[in-house]
Amino acid sequence: MSEHVFAPRRGDTLPLFEWADRPANQFLAFHHDNPHVYVELKRLCLQVRRAGVQRFGIRTLWERLRWYARFETTTADDWKLNNNYTRYYARLLMEQEPELDGLFEIRRER
């Protein structure tokens, strides 16, 4: 894969996540094992941004990614996209991709 994807090792923590909760750890494990999800989500986000959209919902893109995985690919992989991961992907994408900064509204964690 020629495209750079932030892929932490299992057990790593991310400085942009100020909490060390179980969902964050599950996300990190999923992200590590499935870098193609980040690549496809990034592609969709950049498409939105290049269309001139300033703010967009990560959930809309997440559902589009589900459609892509189910109907537009011929891979044997069965992508299981947990809705709990959208908040982490939104933060990670805006942190790692300067062009996406501010695309998603980020709410404070409780």
C-alpha cells in the first residue's frame, strides 16, 4: 500500500484521545488490523472537502463506507463497522489530514 496510513501498534495510545477507555482501545485494535477502512474513509472525506463542503457528518460517510464494502467490492473480507468508532475516526482524520481540519464537529467526551 503506497498511501501513508497512521497505523499504531497494538497497545499504543493516541495523544489526540485524552481518555484511556475501553472503546478507544477497541478502536485502536480495529484500526491497526484494518488500515483499508481509514484509506477508504479518507478518500470519501477528501471528496466531500474538495466539493467545497465545510462541515459534514462522519456518520453519513460511515454508512456510505458500509455500502461500498457490501455492494461495490468483490473482496471476501466482511467489514464489520462498529458505530462506536466514528468519533475516533473523525478525530484521527482531522488530526492526520490537514485538508480535513474542521470538517467534523467534535463534542467533548463525558
